[in-house]
Amino acid sequence: MAAYEKVSLARHKDRAGTTDYIGKIFTHFVELHGDRRFCDDKAVTGGIALLFDIPVTVVGIERGKDLSERVKKNFGCAHPEGYRKAIRLFKQAEKFGRPVICFVDTPGAYPGIGAEERGQGQAIAESITEMLSLKVPTVSIITGEGGSGGALALAAADEVWMLENAIYSVISPEGCASILWKDATKAKEAAECLKLTAQDLYSFGVVDRVFSEDKDFDALCEEIKGALLEAVREKAALPKEELLDRRYQKFRRIGREFL
Amino acid sequence: MVLKDLFKKPQNKLEGETTEIKIPDELCCKCPSCGQMVLLCDLKENLQVCPYCSHHFPLGARERTGVACDEGSFEELFAGLRSKNPLSFPGYEEKLAAAIKKSGEDEAVICGKGRIGGMDAALFAMDGNFMMGSMGIVVGEKITMLFEYAAEKGLPVVSFCVSGGARMQEGIFSLMQMAKTSAAVRKHGEGGGFYISVLTNPTTGGVTASFAMEGDIIISEPGALIGFAGPRVIEQTIRQKLPDGFQRAEFLLEKGFLDDIVDRRKMADYLGRLLFLHKR
């Protein structure tokens, strides 16, 4: 399949979002709102739930289903408050020893006046650093589009997984084409060049696992649920120092073969 | 109105008077901020700051370390690393070759150790002449190695950022540098390491969203553009013109994202003082 077909699939309007996954994979979900500083950014959904019998913190960025939901969620483009809500929930998870599970589907962090005014870059940097320092297991799953720093803010995890038709990239193919060739219509070529498919990223070691989408949604969620249990158990058994050291080494290693 | 304007000679000229001295173009340049013609030798003497309006001209990485460090104290580390083309991105190798030629550097950052105001420090300076100071694997690796080196030696780190953000041609690998460098900053800080981040014009994208904003102290040169999204992207998204001064250092200071704005001519003193206050 051509890279741009994957881009279209990843962005498809009917693609499942964080809320769908939370509903199928976890039970007893309690949603928590707000960053305690400015507002509640609805592009980021977060809360506490049970994974089998383990309490976990779940945070996800999502676009929303219909137009009114999409407007509310700003089409999955978080403001700094979204990342600050995530940071608050990460810290809370650490305090209570809960593993953190993130779902990522975002075109990127919102490029707007308010977002810049309130420190979009600083918020993303802090979220990345916070994730890297959490003394609890962390897993991030890119379910749709993993758009640049706005996605990485929730994906600096022990394990980063992707769905077969998800994409993850430093820049959107349209953005890349308009910068490089001054022509956003060359997005198809840019998508090929960027190597942004789950299969590419798995081969680079950026992504640890890819879930095939050749099954129905219930079966896919069952598979993710089982994998999450296994990963969370394995990581929770590690001494904290080792957990953090492995996470450090994981990001330290990526791309080393090109030095 | 500044004081010196009071003493400006009137521009009235007698007809036919031709006393104006013509300075050859290659010896001077026009300040983009105040429009005055500035002699390049004066500019150099003044650390590339306009003597009329204090506009800060860009400074290459090599000049930067020279300005920041006590004379002759800078020793470069991890030199010679050059980028490959991990994605076989079309045209990237040519761009790299052109950047090496233009900047005279192997990559968009130089790292080293030196003394600033008599205090030992590890430091790195990015180079805007090298593909707009963008961050790929090598830039991320050198910065990471420097934080690791500083942690091991118990040194503070001073950074001078100038960057358009992640290097698109290295795709996901450039994004991963944000995580890698952030992890190294965190590790250095965890051991009590002190880190001053100096932002210069422009600092944007993935660099803003990682080590540039992770300093214990974050300062900027006057007038520097600092942001996550670039102004053009924001204008295209919201379809309106941005207000004057938006995303400039003065704006960030007001919004609470900078500790201070420091003139380049006072920078070395300022850094030396802070390093002294964090002496271990």
C-alpha cells in the first residue's frame, strides 16, 4: 500500500478514537478534567480505569466523531493546557503507582495565538520530560495520526506501539511538501519520502510493536488488552532504576546506526 | 527619541556640495532594524550588535563560543561528526554539502568546554547557517553526549540555541532527538547539574519543544523570535495577521516564559555571575 493511502486511512473519519478504546479495553473508567491552571482542553481525554484488575491512568488525544465533537476537541489539536492536563495525570499516576497508558491520534499541537502565548513549546517539552522520568510503566499506542511534537508529548514511553494503518511523522506530508517543494499538492511524494508508516517505523526500531487491523474492532481491542497486561506486568516487576535506565537507553539507541 | 538624535547635524546641504564619503558596499551593511549603514568592522567590534539601535545580528556558532568563553579557553568536543541520509531523502546530501560549505562547520551545532567568567562549563552553540540550525541525529547526538559528559564531570551546561526546529529530511529520527536530548537534560539535572539555556533568533519547533525550554534558567537575546509553531504556519491556520512583537523575546518575558532578556554585550558577564552562584 502506498504511504499516502496509509495517511488517508490513519485520518479516516470513521477511525476509532481514544474513547472507543477506553470503552473496550478498560472498565470502571472515571474521566478527570482540567490542568488546574487555565482550563480543560477537550482534545485530551484522561482519567483512571481498570485494566483487568489493575488501576491505570489513561490519557489520549483524539479528534472526535462528528462535527460538533470535532469542534469541541479542536480536531485533535491540543493547546498547552491539554499537555498540562496530561502532566498532572502522569504525576498523579506516579504518586499512586499506576501504570500510564496513552492513546495518540493528533495532526499536531495547535498552532494558534493563545497556544503560543501560553507556552506550547514549553508544555510539550515538559510533558516529554515528565514521561521520561515517571517511575511507573508507560505504554503509548499511536492509533491514527502521530503528528510531530504534539504526538511525542504523549509517546515518550517504555513501549511505543502502532496500529497497522497508523502513521507517525515529524511533519505532515502536506507541510513537508509545501516547505520543500512550495507545493502542498505533492503530499503523496512527501509521504513516501518521510517513511511514516508503522512498518517503516518498526523497521527503524522507533516502534516496538505493530497491531494488524485485519480483524474486527472487538478482537483488536482484545489483542491490545492482552499485550498491555503483559507489558505492564513485566515493567512493574523491574526495579525503578532499571525501568528508567531502559527507557533512557531506548531513546538513546534510536538512529544510532546512522551515526 | 534618544539623546544622540538631539545632536544630529541638520541635513541641509549647499547646492553642489559633494563632501559625502562613499563607503564600498563590501565594507558596510544596512541594519535591518534602524536602516543605518553600519561598518562591518564596527559591527564585529560590537559583537555583531548594531551600534545605533542594538539590533542583534546573527552570530555563527564559532563566533558565539568565542564571545561567550574567556579568551582561548574553548576546547571543542565531539567534532567531525557528519550527518548521513537515514531515509535516503531526495536532495538531502546536496543540502548537507551546501550547508557544510556555507557554514564552514560539519553540522549545525558545536560542543565543547570552556571557561565563562572564570567558571568552568560545558557549552554548545547552534549554527543558523547550517540548514537553519535544524536538528537531526547528529545534532541530537552531540547535544546528548555533551549533557552526559557534563554530568560525568560535574559541569554546568550553557546552550545557545538557534533553530528552525526538527530536520525534516531525517523524518522520525529528527523527532526522536527531542526525546533523546530531553532525557539527557533530565539525567544531568537529576545529579544536581545546572543548565542555562540562551535562546537566540530564531528558536522554534522541536528545539523549543525540547532542550531549549528545559533550562533551570532560560534567557534570550533581545528581539529573538521564540515559539513552537512558526509565524507563517500560525497565520495560515488562523487566517489573520499576527500582532507586532508576537513571539518575540519581550513578549515571552511578559508571558512568563523567560527569566530575562540579556544584551549580547553583557552576556558573558551575566552567565559568569550565574555560574558563580551555582558553584559546587
